[in-house]
Amino acid sequence: MEQINDVKKDDDIRKQMILYFTFAIAMIILNYLIQKLNQIYIAPSICQNYTSNDFIYAFYCSNTPYNMPELIGSIIAVGITYVTKFILDKFIVFKKTTLELKETSEEFAKYFAFAIMTTIINIGIQFLLTNFLGTPLEISMLIALSVGYSIKFILDRKYVFKKVD
């Protein structure tokens, strides 16, 4: 009987991983689209229309010594994708059905704390690859997000959406 439970548990983990990483891929695509939208349309528009604003120029438009539009675009993209991913993970991947404010708040707080940690990893890897190794945005983003989502799955499964036996 224990062997049957182990097989079922392995199947559950496989299904969770498939869904989790399918949604991760969708979030990587969404992240990429947001960053490209920022790079092609938003940043040029803001930087063209607010050239006289020193604050906006220094913290958003500057490319010296680092590419600030890319950094800000990364931060915005990661924020949007983490909120979307929380909803997908909670209800579809880990099949949590409760809408209780206390439980969902606790889950989101843990999820967000781990998101901050993995976001620092994501942005740090991407920033280092792009600015110090000259890696194209697409490759640095893919590497950074792959590492971050792998770590995040382990943390989410074990600490955020754990099953209560």
C-alpha cells in the first residue's frame, strides 16, 4: 500500500512540475514581451518627453554606467509575472481552493518573500550577464529566469503551498 502511495505522490509531483514549468514558460514569454515593450516603446517615449527631468533621466533613461531602462523594465516585468504566477500556482498547480483571507495572505506573504529572493537572483544574473559579459537580453533573461523558477518551485512546493496531511 505504501508503494502505491509513493507512486501517486511521484505522479502528483510530476504533474505539478509540468504545470509549474509550463506556466513559468508562459511567464518568461510575458516577461520578455513586457521588457521588449519597455525597450522599444515605453523607455524611448518617456526618455524623449522627460529629458529635462534629472530624476527620470538618472534613474530610468541613463545608459551610463549601466542600462537603467533595461533594469527598470526587468523589475516591472518580474512584478507583473509574479502576481500572475501566484494565482496560477495556488489554484491550478497546487490545487489550493481556499479563498480565506488569512490563509491566502500568509501564502502570498511567503510567496512574495521567496519571489523577492528569486527576483534578486533573476535580476542580478541578468544584470551581470548583460552589463559585464555583453550577453544579449534574450539569453541573459532566459538563463536568469530559468534559475529563479527552478529555485522557486522547490520553495513554493515545500513552504508556500504545502499539503496538510
